[in-house]
Amino acid sequence: MSDNTLIISIGDMDDDFADVINVWESGAAAAPLNRLTFESMTGFLSFLTPKRWELLTVLRKHGHISIKKLSEILNRDYKNTHTDVKAMQEISLIEKDDSDLVYVPWDDLDIKLNLKQAA
């Protein structure tokens, strides 16, 4: 798995905590874990709506662009696009560069669903 992969876990944070503890106990320099965890599939799906998924994939394809340009490409209202970008920035799905252009820093999303916790 490349360093440019975001691991999204749904339903179990134990793996995330285990990785942090392993790095801490080893004394190794902490590399970014590139992880995001949702408590449930319902929470994940209510956050990453079809409109946000479309926004994310279009932004990944187009690279560093303004929110205004992104809203034009998506044929969406600027305010709604801005709200979605801001929400995804807060959890690091999207980032902003020094020129205030937004982009997706990930090449891949690896989504893991823990079935033991899904019920």
C-alpha cells in the first residue's frame, strides 16, 4: 500500500489504536497513519453522500482548482459545493494548497468494514 492511500475504517477503531501503540512502543519515528474511522456504516454513508463522492472524484481528476471552478464543473450551487468541500477538509479527504486551491491528496481510498461491529 502506498503512502498516498487513505485507510477508512468503519465500525472498529481497535486497529487504529494498535498501530499507534506499536509505533510508540517501538520508539520508531512516527509516520503518518493516514487513517480515518467512522463508527458505523450509517455514519459513513451519511457523510460521504453520492454528491460528495462525485465531488471527490471530479476534484481528484482535475487537480488543484478553486471551489468556484469546481462548482462550475459539477454544475452545482457554489454555497453547497463550498459546504461539502469544507466538511471534507475537516477530515482530510480534501486539502487546500498555498494558493487556496483545493485538491485530493490521496491516490487511493482503502475502505475496511468490520462485520463484527456492523450489526
